[in-house]
Amino acid sequence: MSLADHPVTLADIEAAARRISGRILRTPFVNSASLTALCGVPVGLKLEHHQTTGAFKLRGATNAVLTLQPDERARGVVAASTGNHGRALAHAARAEGSVATICMSRLVLKNKVDEIRRLGAHVRIIGKSQDEAQEEVDRLVREDGLVMVPPFDDPAVVAGQGTLGLELVEDMPDVSVVLVPLSGGGLAAGVAAAVKALKPKVRVIGVTMERGAAMKASIGAGSPVLVEEFQSLADSLGGGIGLDNKVTFAMCRDLLDDIVLLSEDEIAAGMRHAYGQEREIIEGAGAVGIAALLAGKIKAIDGPVALILSGRNVDMVQHRHVINGGNDSMAEVAA
Ligand SMILES: *Cc1c(COP(=O)(O)O)cnc(C)c1O
């Protein structure tokens, strides 16, 4: 299968970049002295955790909202995410004169609810699980005509996330290896599509947690599978890829050179390194690229490495716990 046969191509990503330009930050790309010394090749960090709303998801959400028809935008958008996609969609909708409705279960912490409200979204609290929240999304689409914007499995979302790949190649033209945090695969699919189209020889490697690595298990099985979910420091990497996945499964299967898995201890070490050496506060999901290098899990590095610090929305009590040496998620305690 050639690159042009995938549902998101370089042309789609370049169009997304023009569309969202001026609405998202072009985040800095900096050299990491410590990781360059460790790896013996230049290592650059894309500081995407400085993106507005604290994660890259604003790129995909903004592109998706901007590609809607005016009447769709007027009806409003809806999603069931309480995390970075929910924040991004709330912000993107408001910025474009639309409004987002974010559905969440009664178990979601108050500070998350408040944050989504602060960004201008309507919050609908319903049921006791993410599944019940998703049922409410489906009802709002059916009965009220709202438009669902999925967190990853959508061509406009993938194209938006792919704009990061364009920037990486501009920032580091001689890049040899790109490390991408991986969950549902919207980021990895978009970045790989952009990077491989511009630089076919660059290796693009997905990095995720070993607890519930849905994309890796699905690629191994040959089609999307369910995996058991666990608490993790990289909570933004939780969740499945969807059994009826239409976009990201095939793209990640065809475009990623490898998928590397990390333990909680390794992810915690990545967060500590980001803080102590790079002076950056990042969430667990954003630390996996650093963590993979520290753990020696990226083999045969033969040239410059670029990695994406994807988000910074970590509870600060949790962050202090990790900085002070804790390697476990405090989610159970907090909930
Ligand atoms: C969503 C998210 C990811 C994973 O992105 P996918 O497109 O689901 O693979 C990684 N890091 C952060 C901070 C995120 O919010």
C-alpha cells in the first residue's frame, strides 16, 4: 500500500497546516544536551506541551472544527473525552464561534469538570462510566444534530496532528528517528504520514505503556482488539483504539517502524528527567520518548533523534509525587 492510498495524505496535512496556522502555536524545538550526551547523536525535543490547552490535541480539534460546514458548526460539536481532547475541543469550538458539549460520567473529578467549563464548553454529567457518557454523545448526535469530533479516529483530526510532523522535519532536516507517544494513534498516524512522505528513510517509532497497549495488541492480532485497562502514570495513553477503527489502525500498522513499550518505573524516570534536566513539567504520556531513550529501548540509533513532549496536563500533586521518587499513579487515591 502506498502512502497516497491512506485516508490522510501529505496534501491533507499541508492543507491542515494552512488552515490552523495562526490558531495554534508553532511550538519550539530545542536541543537536549543531556540526551544528546547519552545517545551520542543530536536529540531534539518538540515542546508541544507548551501548546495552548497543554497538549497537541488542539491541532486536530481545530482542523476538525474548521472543516465543518457552517450549519454544522452552528449546531455545535460533541465528544466524551474528559482529558486533553475535551479541553482542545472546548477551546477550538469557542475560538471558531461554535460550542462544544463534553459528556462525562459522575466519577470524573471536579477540577477536570471545572477546567472544561472554563474553556467554554457545556458539560453534561451522566451515568457512571465512559461508555454511558458515549451513549449520551450518540443520543445528542441523533436527536439534536450535534457533530461528534472523535479524539483520534477521524481524517481531519489525524491531519491536524500530522502538522507536528511537518514542523519536525523543518526543525530537524537531518532527522533519522522520530519517537511519537502512541495511544489511539491519531498523533502517530499523522506524524508518520507527514514524515514518511517527506523523508521516506526516517524511522518513526510509536512509544506507549505496557499496561494496555491497544494498538500494539491490535497490530499483532491483525485487527482491532480490546485490552484490559489499568491505572497508569501515562493516563492520556489509556483507552482502546475502537473495534470499528477506520483510520488509525491501518495507518499505524503500515507506517510505524516499531512500537516500544514502557513500564511505570521507566515512565516515571522520564518525567523526572524532563523536570531535573530539561526543566520541563510534563505528564506521563508526554514523557515516553525521553523514557524510551533512558531505558535504552531504541535500538540502532544511527542519526539525529526527534521526540515529541506531547502534553503537560498532570495533576501537580501527582507530579510532585513522581519528582520525589514515586513511580505509581495516585489516581485511585484521588478518585
Ligand atoms: C492523546 C494523547 C496522546 C496519544 O495520542 P493518540 O492520538 O491517541 O495516539 C499522547 N500524549 C498526550 C499528552 C495525549 O493527550
